Amino acid sequence: MADKQREISVSEFFAKNRHLLGFDNPRKALLTTIKEAVDNSLDACEEAGILPEILVEVHQLEEDRFRVVIEDNGPGIVKAQVPNIFGKLLYGSKFHSRRQSRGQQGIGISAAGLYGQMTTGKGPIIVSKIKRGKAHCFQIQMDSTKNKPVITRDDEVPDWHLKHGTRFEITIEARYQRGKGSVDDYIKQTAVSNPHAKFTYQAPVDKEEPRVYEATVTDVPDRADEIKPHPYGVELGELMKMLRVTNSRWLSGFLQEEFCRVGPKVAKEIIAKAKLGERSYPSRIAREEADALYRAIQDTKISSPPTTCLSPIGEDRIREGLMKECDADFYAVATRPPAVYRGNPFQIEVGIAWSKPGDDRLDVDDKGRIRKVKKKKGAFDTEDLLGNADEPVRLLRYANRVPLLSQQSGCGFTKAVISTAWKNYGLSQSKGAMPVGSAAILIHMASVWVPFTSEAKEAIAPYNEILKEVKLALQEAGRKLGVHIRKNKRVASEFEKRSYIEKYLPHVGIGLQEILGISNEEREDLVNTLHESMESTRKI
Amino acid sequence: MAAKKKVTKKVAKKVAKKKATAKESAQAASMRRAARAEVDQARADLRKVALDSIQEVATEVYKTGNAGGLPQMTMPQRNLANVTYDPKRGYFEMKGNLKTRTLDVNSVKTFAQTLRLMSLAKEMVSDEDFATKREAYYVSKNWGDAKFNEQRESDTVLDDIEGMFSIKDVTRETLRFVPEEHGGSVVGALTVIDRDPETLEEIRSDCAAMGSGAYTVPSSVDHLGFETTAKFVIAIETGGMFQRLNHHRYWRTANCILVEMGGVPTRATRRFVRRLADDLKLPIYAFVDCDPYGVCNIYRTLKVGSGSSAHVNRKFCVPTATFLGVTPDDIEEFGLMDATHPLLPVDIKRAKDALKNDPFFQAHPKWKKALNKMLKMGVRAEQQAFAKWGLNFVIEEYLPRKLRETKKFLP
């Protein structure tokens, strides 16, 4: 037995557990591959302060073989880093930094490469160019036992069409199908949450023109700051590790340097509570009194982490994004102030797009007259974002601007939507179910660390702090929606009542004409005057 | 000579007779002319009042509307809450609570329909025509959007119009709307004097000479004349009992007039009986089922009128009427307990409602007692229940016994 024990490489682990990373089936594999690449592209562009222009192409080669191309105008990647970024799992810049970004662990894109290699035998081809460098083209194979990239091709590309950027191309086994949770859906939802980015998407459908989602905002979102961990968010094991590896010689210094929101006063309080000396060696504590220190941290009042590390989408952009991609009658947006779960700052934003059932819209003019207005149809290709009036509302879930497309039922956001009383806001809802109506609810969580339920990043863990914030945001936007729906209903019933005037008032004129023998003109004048008087006494 | 004389005499007699006939017919003709002139004058007066009233209401609406205001129509409220009852006056009187209908989105349909029906009334008054309620309903079918969907709707509007004009002393009959329902049947020692609508010739109907049939009360009775030798009038609820009494010529035996009401008496029947009471000074006895409907609806309406027609009660009820039977006491006295049926929930509700809200029953302790007794017994008895003791028990025993003590009749 003993001689059979040996190390397992991450790549091998992935090869056997691909579902954990979102490659459970061919259809999902296609989506995950594109998603990981697009996420990286957006992150890279924003990091460099560039307005993203992203090209996504999907080409069908055989029944179940697809070539996927994702190209961005990002800053490009230094030549030496390319093989590691795309060919080594758990390699990346984001895992250790406490800053809001789309990617987290450094698994995604290399996992996509590994998946392609496993299903088709071909590794990814990467072309990248930095501003002051030459474009290089790599083809990479992965050694899954050693988790190391093997470069099979390394050419210089003389005239690449972009000044800077990265192109990722891979052939994978996949299946293309439209509908909920499809690549199309993902691109569209990404366009909603990133109104500053331009997407060009070529679907693997014959003779279909590439779809272009234009950017409607011209400034790059503010770059989020990087922060040190907050004491509340650190678990005992991690605290011990930090104590071991720190450069600080004193405990007090360690606390102040390694954590945010800890000054001399707070450090003193924590140390006193743990019954330790301010000048103790951190590495000694790691062995002996770490537990006491951990408890002392939990007992001490420490202010919340700074929120400059968060980059919410912003109310205007959410509204802009929804208006761009949803043909609705009403939009409501709500933003919560930043909050904290387990020491991680986060912020919740909510947007609702609601469309009046039926074909006509009623508008009230300054004089209080109500008119019927025909709805514009077909201006948007959005049937899929707003459902019918008798269907559950569409829930658009986002974490750090990335749409979450599957596992809706297992997501904390869904739980929060269901536990909100939508009847108060004019939507019907049966117990324990999503509200019903022609509407889309967008929920975005911005955080330095989003608590996904799995590495496939499909659902958010239902922490109480998060649920509470989401609910509060939903209620705030819901109230605005409720006001609008109620007004809409009032206007509709008022319109119906007023239609009686037009229907029956002429008969008042006829009756009077028959009795009094007045002329047709006098009758018309009377009816018009009465109509005016009746309309002017109505209020909405 | 003698023969000749005789002949001459005969001729002379004949001539004289002829002369007399001529004289008579001349007299009759002038009387007819006078009658016709009188009738014409009366009709013209009524017509003028009606037309003026319609004109007045319409002008008011037109003026207010043209001035930029919202026109209103005012009419009495038609319900029990708007009537008072004073036993000395004898009928339900309107308290004078008015309802005002202002033109707005909710009332515009009714408003239009009211004006259009008023226009119809104007046309009928001018043309001396008339329309039944049903016909008025069908006339509206030509009005497009403003048409009535059910006769109930047009009846309500007609009642409102009637109420509105009653304030100006114009009746529904004057507006030329006549009720659909025919009046009740009448038999007995009564001669009704009517006129031919075309020739205005006098027509005498002997209600004792109707064979197995009966005289039918016309929809308008104010022009009728009466002659009688009868001592009293019995107003009967059901056609069955009326036929039994008629078949056995009870009216001859008892020297009375029998009137069949057929449920709640129509206005014409009420007015007819009222005239028998007023003109002929006859006592009126009501003979109805012993149940809340017979007492609280049929008898109450006959005697004091109803809440919904409060504006016409003064003429359309019979305050002198008294209640012959069937009383709750009769059930015990005539051993009818095993010929009864239990009161239904609607019956109980009706009786309790009458005790609580009806000014008539509140004014008469005897009635309160009787209704409470009925509720306590929990049963109702029909007129026909006497058949338990034999088909003609009612003629041979019940009526004679009751009529011996008319003073004891319930008020």
C-alpha cells in the first residue's frame, strides 16, 4: 500500500473532476471556455484602463468539434509569461490579491486549454502583443502530470492587426445550442453589465452576420484598489500561516502591517485580550498561542474594511445596460452601501426592467388627457431577456460583472428574490416561488472575494449578510416598481372609465337634441363643452 | 173612423216615439260631445304639463352644460329608508330625501339613457301613443352603445324618470309609459262604467254577468265609474282561491265583490280597489297566505304602498284595508298545524327585516305580535290549507265565521 501513495497533480485532478470547473457536458464546456477567456480579456483591459473591444467567434468544424476564438484589445502579455498563464493551472495574479476582479484562482483559462487538449488533442494557440513589443504566436501542450506547459510552437508574427491585445484560439469538443444558459445568452448578459465594452459575436450559424453589442458608456470603470485582509476574514489556519511567514518581528507590528484597519490602539487591545506581549515573536505565537489571538480578534471591535477596493457597476450604467438590451417600459435601480461578510467587503446593486403586459402603453400628457401609444416592436432582439407576463421573471445574476448562467435554483440571489414579498410591489407571486411578470431582475455583487458554491462560479453561497443586503436592495427597487405599476393600473382604469365619456356622451347630445330641437352644431358644441368639463374634473 | 182614429193615434204615437228617440239621440250626442270636449280638455292639460316638464328638465341640463358646468338631475330616493308611516294618514309618505345624479364618467351612460327615454316620452305624449316597459326596452335597442342590455336596467331608469317627474306632479301614465302587467280579476255585484276609446261611448260591464270568467282591471282606472249593491270587497292573493269562490258564486251568497290580486297587487289593481273603497265606501278585506311574503309584501303594499314607489303611494294604496286572514291565530283555531310548512330561511329573514325596518309594522303592535308569533311557530299556512277539512270548508265555515267579527281583523 505504502508504495502506491504519491502526489496528485492539479491537472490530473481536473482531468478526472472536470465538472467542478464547469466542463460537465459539451454544451457547458463551450460556454465555460468562452466565459473564462472573455473574463480575462475584460479584466486585462480594465486593469490597463482600456475600453474593451472583444471579438468572440465560434466556428463549427465537425458535428461536435468547435474552434473558438476570443480576441481583445487589452495590454497584451509579456512573452515569457504566456506559456504559464495559459498552460499551468493555478497560476495567476489574482488569487493572492484582495482586489475586485472577474477571475479569482487562475484556473479557468488553462482549464479550458486542458479540456481542449484532452478532447481533441490540440492545445491552445495564443497570439499576444504588448505595445512596445512584437506579436508572438505560441502553441502550447500541457503536461498534466507535472502541471507544466510544453511549448510546441513559438513564432513571431510580423504584421499583427492589433497594436496591442491577445488572441486565444482553441479547438474543443462541444455542442452549440441557443436558449437559456447559452453562449448567446452569456454575451448578451455580459453586454448588459459592461456597457463600456464593445462585443462582436459570431455565432456558429451559417450566413448569420456577426452580432455587435456597442458600448454606450465611454469611460473605463474606476480601477479598484488592492487591500490587505481584514482581521475578521481570516481563519485560524491562515492566521497561523501568516504568523509564520511574516517579516515583522513584533506581534503588534505584524497586526498593523498585515491587516487593514488595525492601528496601534486596536493592536494593543487585541494583544491585551489574548494575554500576549506586544513584542512577542510572531513565529513563536504561530505554534503556541494563535488560538488565543484568533479569539481576541473576534472579540475586538474593528471597523469595517475600506470599500475603495470595490468597483460597483453604478446605477447609471446598470440602467444604461438594461435599457440597451431590454425593451421595457420601466427601469428601477437600487444600490446598497458597501457591507462586509467574513471580513470581505462587498456591495449589492439591483436593477429591474419591467414591461407592461399587452401591446399598448398609456401616456398622460400635461393637460391630464390619456392617450394610447402603440409599442415599438422589433427594435431590439431581446425576447429572451423579458419573459411573457405569465412567466416567472428573468433573473440576471452577476458577480463582479460576470453573468452567472446556471444553477439558478442553488444560488443565494434566487433565495433572496423568492423571500421578497413581490405582491407588495405589483407582481404576482406564489409561495416559495419566483415572482411572475414580464420583467427582468438584475442583481450584481461586487466583492474582492465572491463566495461561489463551486469553482465553476455558477452560484453564490447564501451568507446571511449577503442575503440581507440583496433583499434590502430588491425592496428598494421593488418599491419604485410598485409605484410605477400601481400608477399604470390607475391610469388604465381611468382610461377605461373615460372611454365611457366618448361612448355615451354623444347620446346625451342626441337626447337633448330630440327634446329641445337644437341644431346639429349646437349639439356638437354642447358635447364638446361637456367633454372638456368632465375630463378636467378627473384626477389621476 | 174609430179605426182611423186608432190608426192616427198609433201613427201619432209612433211619431211621438220617433220624436222622443230623436230628442234622446240629440241629447246623447250633445252629451257625448260634452264628454269628448271634457276628455279632450283634460288630456290637453295633462299633455301640456308633461311636455313642459320634459322641456324644463332638458333645458336645465342644456344650459348648465353649455355654461361649462356638470348637469345634474334630482329625484327622490326610492327605498324604505325614505318613507314614514302615520296610521292616521294611512300610507307610506316620502320623507323627501333626494338623490342627485351629476354627469360624470360613472353616470354618463344612465344620464344619456334617461334623456333618450325622456325624448321617447315626449314623442309619445305628442302622438297620443304609449309604450309598455318592455317596449321602451326594445326601443333602446336602436340606440347603439347606449342601449339597455336587460329590461331591469330600463325599468330602473324609467322608475327614476317617474320619480323625477313626480316632484312636478307628472305620473308615469301621463308620460305614456304603461305597465306591462294587466290588473287583477274582478267578479261580484259590481257594474264598471267605461268608455270606448274610439267613440267614447259608454260601456257597462256587469261583473256578476261574467259567466265562469271575470272582469279584468285595465291598466288605467281613473276614468271608470261604478255601481254596486255589495257590502264589502275581498282582495284574494291566489287565482286558485278566487276561482273556487267564483265557481261557487260566493259573491252572490255573501253579497260582496271579489278581487284577485295574483301576488303583490299591481298599481292598477291597488288603484281600482282604492276607488271601490273611496267611491263606494266599501270595507276592503285582504285574504292572503299566512307567511311573511303574504303579510309583509302583498298585504303591506296593498294597504300602505311600497318604498320603491313612495312617490305615488298617496293614490296607489288602500289605507282602509284590513286583514281577514290567514292569521297565525287561524292556524291554531282552525286546526291547520298539520297542514303547514316550515318557514324557509328567506321567510324568516323577510319577517325579521320587516319587524326591524318597516315603518308600517313598527306602527302596529298587533302586527308585531302576529309576526313574532309566526316566527315562534316557525310555520306558514296557505289559503288552500283549509281543503284539509273539505274542499268547500273555506266557503261554508271559515269565511262566514271570520266575517262575523270583522272588528277583530288585524289592521
